[in-house]
Amino acid sequence: MQDTRTMLACAAALFTSAVAILVLRRLAVPLGLLDQPSDRKQHKGSVPLVGGLAMFCGVLAGAWWYGDTTQISRMLLTTAAGLTIMGSLDDRHELSVRTRLIVQTLAVFVMIGSTDVYIRSLGTLNGVQLQLGPLGIPVTLIAVIGLLNAFNMMDGIDGLSGSMGLVGIGSIFAFHHGGVTPGVTVLIAMLGAAMIPYLAANLGLFGKKIFMGDAGSTVLGYLLGWALINLSQSPGSDLLPTDVLWCVALPALDTLAVMCRRMRNHQSPFKPDRGHIHHILLRTGLSPRMTLVVLVIASILLAFIGHLIHDYGQLASLGLFGFLLLTYIVCTTRRSAIAASQAVQQRGQ
């Protein structure tokens, strides 16, 4: 009965998202939600930025159909609605980084204050329980804001951010054997269903192309972040704190590497550039569609590696992820430096 109810809620999310795409695509011009080509955005023509709004409409419809909401799911939907509105305003008016960070910070504090859910423990390493105490609140703030911005930064080619979201959702259920239950698990299941029509439209399989926009990448990272925190901090959960890293491994690795490189170059870590992994692969000659396939496979493999190392303990899992992070930073930084040098030489010629 519970499975049937969840499936119907996911079907409602998928159907509503598809209908919302059809409606919002027509309203993109009067709403001013259009993405124009630029030096950094090399798509052709104006593309509606309505995918995120459609996805969130789908999640809301699914939650309404499901009915049995918990305190954390109610607050998640409430704060996510605020972030979706902010993301849409950013898509139209390009809000400053400071404004976005203030709104994101308020959303996280509202969640913590109303649910008392935050990162209290980093897990057990070598028999030692790493309790954070009051430090858990700022750690939670950094983790949630970091993840939602990671998905925003990964939204550089068609289908990438949405595909990373689906891999993340699938990874959560691979680690968490408790199934879909009222609360955050049913919300992310509906989020996955609501993303399917968006991905079809974004990849050109369902009418005119649309983009997710900041509204979509923000709410995607936000809901995933809180789902990971809630499950990893729940007593008896199969999803351990170190498993969280593997569920969103590629967005986390890429964002950390890019931010480290930017700060080393005395730039803002939030300054956009073309140094992400998808940009690097595109410069090697891969097509956007092949780049997407490579990165989705890489993301799935990383989650699979995390699942394999899970049984060897959290210290081994954290150590391996740290090694991969250092390797990733070195390789991508070197490749970006080579690309920058080649660009300078070409301009000189």
C-alpha cells in the first residue's frame, strides 16, 4: 500500500512537471525568464529558464497527493519555495553573490531552528565518534550552501546537472536500505520523477529546449543536501556520514577543485569561469552529448566505489575520497593551466 501511494505521488510529480513545462515555456518571455547567449554561454538563441520552476511544481503536486508530510518535509518545501523564488529572480535580474548567500543562509537557519536537524557527527573514524557539538551548525551551513552551489556550477551543458541529481538520488537509495518512507526520502523520490520531463526537454526530446536555471540547480542541491544530512544523522541509518561524499562525488570533487584553483589565483571562489570538468572535456574535442555520457558514467562509478568501500569502514572511505580529491585537484589544475597557456599563445599569434 505504501509503495503504491509513493508511486502515485511520483506519477503526480512527473505529470505536473510535464504540464508545467508546457505552460511555463509559453510564459518565459513575459516573465523575462530567458537565457541569452554570451561569451560564457555559447548556446544558440534565447532559451527559457523554466525547468526549475516546473520541477518544483511537480514536487509540490506530489507532496500534496502523498499527503502525510512530516515536520522536516514541510519545512523543506517551505524554505525550498523561497529559494526557488530567489533563483527565478536571479535568472531574471542576476542577483549579487552576497544577496544569494544571505537568502541561502536564512533558509538553512530556518531549517535548523524549526527541525533541530543538522550535522551533529562526522561519523566514527578508527573507533572514535567525531561529535561536532555547536560546530555542527556552521558545518551544516557550509555543507548545504556548498552543495547547492555545486549543482549550480555543474549546470554547464545540457542534461548534466539534472543527471548528476538523478545519480545522487539513486545513490542515496543504494546506500539507504530503509526504502521510501514519509519525510525526505519520499520528497527526493518525487524530485527524481519531476526531473524526468525536464531532462527530456533539456536534451531536446520533448518540444523546444529549456534550461533548469538557478531556480532549478539551487532547489536540486538544497533538497539533496538536506536529505543526505537527515539520513546520515539518523540513528541506525545505513547511510553513514562518509557515504554522503560518494552520493554527490563528482559535483563535490569538481566544485572543491575549481574553488581551490580560483582562491590560489586570488579570485573569488564564486567567480564563474570555464575551468569545470565539462569544459575541460569539451576542449579535448568531445561533443557535449559525449561529455555528458562520460561524466554520468564517471559519477555512477564513483558512487559504486563508495558502495564497495563502505564495508571497510568510514576511515577507509574518507581516506580514499581524500586521495581522489587531491588527484582530481592536481589533474584538473594542470589541465586548466595548459589550456590557459595555449589560449595566450593563440592570441599572440
